[in-house]
Amino acid sequence: MNPNVRIEPWSDGDLELLRRANAPEMMEHIGGSETEEQVLARHRRYVNRDGTQNGRMFRIVLLPGGESAGTIGFWDQTWNGETVYETGWSVLPEFQGRGIAAAATAAAIELARAEGRHRFLHAFPSVGNPASNALCRKAGFELAGPCDFEFPPGNIMRCNDWRLDLTA
């Protein structure tokens, strides 16, 4: 299935989507659910990502109905001494398994490529998250290998480092 999706810049009105994505089953691979205070802080960061060093965050919109299906974004990250983009996504359970994350990832890749600020886009899904690792492979990322990655702050996760050359 190739769903019709659009990604829209994150806005003040998207807080409820972030709350919905904070469900335990959605957060199990990234350190667990956040407190309301942490969700509000994340929302403020997302609203303030404006395409500069803060990166860009988006709401995934399913067309034609305009339903909010999840989130995706990319932001600057220092990795192995180099400034790269990092990307991450989240698709609500009722929309999973329909190709929505793949379509949104393709759209985000094109935006990161068009910005032309960094050569590489990295994703760091948990080694225990088969769906996100499969999405990386499907989207054209190359597996650089497993690594330890701090997320959320203070929590070391065992992840796979997936890398996409935006100049290719």
C-alpha cells in the first residue's frame, strides 16, 4: 500500500498529537513514557524547530481526510565528530502497518536533501525495534552497525546506526 500523506510543519495546535504518541506502547523502545512536563517541553522544542540548527519537526497528515497519523522530523546532531542530521518518527498505532511511516520518511528525506546543509542523515532505532529498523532499510539507509546512543538524556540505548547519503 502506498498511502497519500503530507508532512506539515509542527504547530502550537499539535500538542494533543504528541500526548497521544506518549502512550507506553509507542515509547517502549525509547526509554518509556514521558511526564506531562516533559511532553510540554518537547512540544515547545518542536514548535521552535524552524529549519535552522534546531531542525524541523512535522505532523504526518493522512490524505484526503487530514487525520493526524504521527510525527517525523530531522535536526542537527554531532555524530563521530561530524555535524549530521538525525531523524526520528512516530506513527500512532491505528495507522501502523500501512506504509505511512515510509511515505513520511521519503518526504522528510527530500526536505533534508533540499536544505543541503549536511551530507548525511542518520537514524538510531533501538536494536529491539524491528519495525523502525526495517523502515530504515526500506528508505535506503545503510546500516553502519550497532552503537550506544543516549536517549533520552541520561539513558543509554543500544541502537543501530543507519546512515543515508543525501548527496547520492
